[in-house]
Amino acid sequence: DVPAAAIVGDADAVRRLLDLGLPVDATDSQGCSALLRAAGGGHRAVVDLLLARGADPQRAAGSGATPLSAAVSMRHAEIVDRLLAAGADIEQRLPGELTVLMVACALGLPDLAARLLGAGADVRAVDAQGRTAMHCAAMFGFSARERTRLVALFDTLLLANGDADIDAEAGGATPLLLLLGARAEPGSAADEAVLVAALEQLTDHDARLDVQDPRGFGPLHLAALHGLLHVVQWLLRAGADPDLRDGLNRSPREIAVMRGFVDIAAEFAPPGPPGGDVSMARFLRDRR
């Protein structure tokens, strides 16, 4: 059928099937149209043929995916451009009220984010949890390993008037807190050099360091939670409050001690005599 032919990119088969009278917007067992399949597969010739035959660029699959979201998710920039030129709704909502711009940012795709913004995507649109594209970019940033890619993504959003200090209405976390792993499991791996570069960007655009998430965790709490020594050092130099208390009245130092990050705990403690508590804790840890 038409979607099956579109999956493999067989433009001749698609043309013959359409000439036989099969509907251009027929869907497969997953509710995916031929246009969605071709867009996700990167088959430009099939996309062009289907659009020329009147395929609906707004038709969503049973999952809520659209041809445009499929092309963005699979990083097919030319097909994104083609769909937009054909009138695909750039603000059509996906499950969870996500936009395609949020998808591009969550995947860390600065080039596609720039294309979407250039086509009129709303940088301040919010999803069902009150998150914007900036929040999605920040969540990607915590696990990012390419400094230039993350910096380019934030630059793209900030130049488009993205808000570096906006709370997620339902989640209560700013992009800076999400960048520091406010939604990640404790101790999750992160590249500290990448995080510091992004922190510098956000604070240069007025992101505050006195913010807290619904648990009361501030930037230093999160850096301590994940064992990010160099991030802790940067935050302290930048003026983050080491005495900020979370919802359970714990300081960042107490979070570090609780997690066993004694080197980080030492960043908060006043200098003591050799053999003090932190040095002994380090000695015991290193012998394990």
C-alpha cells in the first residue's frame, strides 16, 4: 500500500498506487500516513510526490506524531524546509502539548531549531508542564558532551528572545536548574566543562543563581547532588549562596556529605587543621 511503499522510499511504486486510485492520505496499522513515513525516512522524492498529489502535512499518526515532527526527530533538514513550504503548521501540538521546536531543542539540534525559529516558531510557547524550548534545551544540556553544540543551541534560542530565567509553570524549575540536573537521577554523569560554558551563557543573560526547585534545591544543591566539583567551584566564584537551605533544611554541603562527595563538602567547609573530619573521610573513601 502507499505507506509501505513510502517507508522504503519507492517513489515509482507510490506513483503507481496513487494512479490506481489509492488515497494519498491512507494510513497503516499505526495510523501513519505515507507522508509521515516518507518524512521520517528522509525520502525527499516521495515527500515531493505526495505533497504534489495533495497529501495533508497536518495529518497526525495514532501516536500524535506528524510529518514535521518525524522529519525533525530524524534530522532531515531539507524535508523540514519542504514541509514548512507546503504549509505544515509549525505550532501543531504533539502529545504533552509539545511543539516541534521543543523536540528539536530536547534533541540538541541547533540547526533545526534555527530553521524552525526562522519559519516563525514561538520560542516562548509552553507545553502541558509549562516548559518552553529553553527548558527542553537545558534538559538536553545536562547530558550534552559537545560544548559547541550546546552553546549554539542556547545562542539560537537567546537571540530569538528566549527567556533564560523563566520558571516551568508546573515543574517550578528554571533552565539553569534543569541544566544542572534538576530532573536527573542523583549522581548522573555530566560533562562539567560543557555545563560551565552553558552556565556562563545563561548568567550572561540574567539567569539568577538564587533560584530553587520545588524541593528547595538551588544550583549548589544540584551540583553537590551529582558530584560536580568544578561546577560547585564555578558557582561559588559566581556568587551562589553556600548557605541556601532546601525544603528539608539541608545545605549544599550536607547534600554533598550525604552523597559521599567529601571533596565537594570540603569546598564549603572552612579550612581546618590537617587530619580534620573531611580529610579523614577522604582517606577512608580512598582506601575502599
